[in-house]
Amino acid sequence: DENNFGNGVGINQDTIILSLLGPHYFNTKRRVMGIGIEDMFLFSNKVTQFLPEFISGGMGLKKKPADFSNKKGSRMPAFTIIGSSEKSLIARGGSGGIAIWTRLDKDIRPAAYGVE
């Protein structure tokens, strides 16, 4: 949506195994979308508070753009938008991989984050 970015892995649109949710920061001039991760969910149950420090710290959990330095390995997760349509978004990740997101007909937020 306009404020948050969600990403996850699931079997289908009703069974989401792992999902991440947090604010996104979009630089329109460079077409770069930075991703902040605020919460982690397993099978729509919030598990953020149970994560050990080495996992939450490694993921940059709860960090804002200003918390990241320019040191190697300390960059906010980000994607450069390559193309988009009504149904999909294609972007290049910070490490060079390609990400393709497809809009589903059904809203998966209840299955991913446990909200209606």
C-alpha cells in the first residue's frame, strides 16, 4: 500500500508461510525503493518479539534509513524499479538479483499478517 511493503513466501494465496512487513521509502528520481522490516510473521502469527538478536540484527529489523551507514554490508534492502504494470512489478535487487511481484486477485494480508 502507500505506507508499507510486504513480502513473503507461501504455498498459495491462502497459506503464507513466512512474511515480512514494514515501511518503504521510494526515491522517484532514482526509481529506488528501500525496504524497512518492522515485523516478521510465520503462518500469519507475529513472531518479531521472539527472534534472537543475531536474526533480528542480521535482518536490520526495526531500522530506519538513517540507521544504515555507508559501510559495506550496512545497506538498507533496496530495489531499483525496472518496470511495472497494473498486475506486476519488476525490480533489480541490491545484490543484482531480479524480483518479480504479481498482484493477486485476492488480498493476502489476512493470510500473511493475520489482519482482516
